[in-house]
Amino acid sequence: MPPDQKHADSKAALPASEPGAAKPDPILVCENVRKSFGGLVAVDVDHLEVQRGWITALIGPNGAGKTTLFNVLSGFDSAETGTWRFDGRPMQKLPPHRSAGRGMVRTFQLTKVLRGMPIIDNMRLGAPGQRGERFVPGLLQLWRNQEEEVTRRAETLLSQFNLTRMRDEYGGALSGGQQKLLEIARALMVEAKMLMLDEPVAGVNPALTDSILEQVVKLRDDGMTILFVEHEMDVVMGISDWVVCMAEGRIIAEGPPEVVGRHPEVIDAYLGTDE
């Protein structure tokens, strides 16, 4: 079955729901995830499933716990309680590099581009398990072969993200939007199954916003799962298959974007009214 048809069928199979609904084929399942800072509960998620092959948006007001949840799930922070399984495997005790090695990769609100390093080297740094990090293998032909393979993959991704002409420029020469594109491309140096994007178009001009969103949709259409945090509701409504809304660390609603946008609790906590 073509990926787009499979995607359409899985969407049709799941109606609008309240928090905690089971998905047809979840790639990520979270249970009882709690994270607090002092006396403040930042994340209090009883149950969350992310459907494989969908674009799922995570929305909510500032301080809702979205980025903290990202940090916990990707290994950049620890939770007091909870379990989460990615593609059937437990993830809750893995450091970030091992989470990425299993196919769960992420970007950040503030890009981590190395401004004093050429773009192609920024990309190479994203490749996992490089033998050149060890002295002896670095002397062998094996390492040189791997370096060539890494460079080929980096150049393929730069072409995919329309950054080839910037290959030898320094990271600091890129605009904010181009840095966002580079960070997504670099994340894909790992064989990713799910890409977690934290505000991928924040502060980006409209032309580059369109380019980033086109890449996100293409990745979904090619079979990748996308989970992204976003405040711009036009973006959420335009590309999401499913929307999860958080407030005060909890998930208060989830469903198709057009349904969540009318949900009373979502309107009250996040969207507001025109009155």
C-alpha cells in the first residue's frame, strides 16, 4: 500500500477523542510521566500515545510543560516517575545519544548550530558511532571509508534541504531559518524513526517557514513520525494530523486539529476567545 494511502487509512480509523485514547499503531507510548522542579509540577502525563507515521502537534500556553516533556522523553532530563516505550522498547533510562541511536531524535527551541564550523562539518558531527573518535581505528582505511560515507549522507541531506550552496559556509553565516533547516537535516544524520521538533519555525520569515513545513510534510509522507511543539496555530492547523493540548503539565485534550480547536478546555486554557 502506498505511504499516503496507509496514512489516510490510519487517520480515518481513529475518531476524535479525549486524552488517553489508544492509537492504531503507536510508535511512542508514555505512562504516568511526572517531572517537577521544587514544588512546581511541570509534567503530569497519565497516558500519551503518538501514532506512527503522523504529524502530531503538541500545543499549550507558555509553561504548560511541552519542552520539559520533550526533554524527559529524549533523555535530556529525568522524570520522578513514569515509563515510555519507543517502537516497543523501554526508553526511560537512556541518555540522549542512546535515544537517538534507537531512532528518536530531536531539535531545540534555540538552535545548536556551531557557528564557527563549516556547514558540512556541522552535518558530519551528527553522524553516530564514528570510529575516528578513537585513536587506533582513526589510522586505518576503515575509518576513511566511513568518513566518505558520512560525507555522502551529509551532502544528500544538504541537497534535500536546499543548503548545498552553503556547504562550505560557516554556521554563523546562516539566517535563523536556515539554521533551523540545518538542525533538522543534521538530526537526520541518524537513521531516525521519529523526529521531535521544538518550535521549528519560531522567529523564521514566511518564505523559510514554508520551506521548513514542506520538508516536515515530505518526511511524514516518506514514513517518518513527527512530534512537534508549536505556538502558531496556522501552522498546527495546516500540517498536523493530530493535536495534543497541554496545560499546567497535564494533557487536557487531543484529537484532529479542527476538533481540538473547538474544545472548550483548549479555548479556555490556550486559544482564548474573541469576546
